Amino acid sequence: AQSVTQPDIHITVSEGASLELRCNYSYGATPYLFWYVQSPGQGLQLLLKYFSGDTLVQGIKGFEAEFKRSQSSFNLRKPSVHWSDAAEYFCAVGPRPPGAGSYQLTFGKGTKLSVIP
Amino acid sequence: ETGVTQTPRHLVMGMTNKKSLKCEQHLGHNAMYWYKQSAKKPLELMFVYNFKEQTENNSVPSRFSPECPNSSHLFLHLHTLQPEDSALYLCASSQRRASTDTQYFGPGTRLTVL
């Protein structure tokens, strides 16, 4: 069965520092890959997604993620964190069509990011 | 109004109550989803509707009953819930029922079952 692992439950960084959030997946084939962010009291917002092509993907709010097939990883990075980035971040995978249920996303448990001013 | 809205934002109910959660999307999408978000657990997909037809029920107990009267509205009717049903219930929509289509989420309803 597919699974997504986010090994860090909680990360604290200083404002202006760089950030890397880890995501590893277990899947039969290379899935579609997503990162979502959830600010307090809000729903999830898509940061970026990878379907194919360039393995370095740019997203909104200055985030990027790199797909590494050999490591089954899709880590999220940001060179300089802002206080407004404090939120919970979720990695998700989805099957490539025509896989069964080719719309169901499998989410990780999330990584909560705290930012020190 | 834009995006996906959910009402109420907070709900406290007893185990014998009947209540309903409402979701409305203003994006012209054709697929709508209910998710359950519990502490320390991954987001769980509960139900999926595509063009008003339910296409997925992920082994959800019958005390949760969804309704989709049209492509813009989605309800989750709640009856005789258990304390372990306390969670954040998120609604989402997408243009099509496909993993390539971005899912847009509402802010959620925080449900507490006493």
C-alpha cells in the first residue's frame, strides 16, 4: 500500500534561516507529488506539485521541492524563512492515471513549522 | 464569496444530536470531497462526489451521511456520533475527479462530540 512519511513532526527555525522539510513515499510507481500548507484555522493550500519533467519544482511563496527518484523523496525547501511561513506542511502523493482511483491523494501526517523572530 | 466556504466553523454536539455540515464552492468545479483531519493522523478521505454522484465511500460509518444536491453544495449529515469522531472536517473541490487537478480546500469545521 502507498504511504507518505514526514519524519519531522515539528521544526523550529529562525526567521531568515533556510528550511528543508523532508518527505519520503512508498509507492508502486512514481506517483504525482504535492506539498500543501495549512495555516492556523485555515484549510490546505497547494504550494507546488510534480508530475513530470524537471525534478526541481518551483511553487508559490518562494518554496521549491526536488524529486529524487532514487531516494523516493520529495523534499520542500525555502532559502529564507519568513515569520508568516509558520504553519503545518503536508506532503501528498497521487496515482498516475489510469491507476485505480486516480484522484485519491495519500497524505503524510504533516510537519509543523515554528519560526523564531 | 470566492473559493470554498464551510459552515459552521465550530460545532459542539452531544452523541444523540443530529447536525449537518455545509460546504459551498464558488469555483465552478465538478468534484467535491469530504476529509477528516484528526490530530497526529494523516488526512483521511471520506467521500467523493463527481457531477453530484457519489463515487467513493472509504468505509465511513453510517452515522456520517453525505448529500450533494448540486455541483456547488455538499453536506455532511451527522447522527449519533462518538467522541472519537471529534476532528476537523475539511471540504475540498476540484475541476475534475483527477489527481492532476488541484484540490481547493475550505477552512474546515472543528467538530467536538461530547
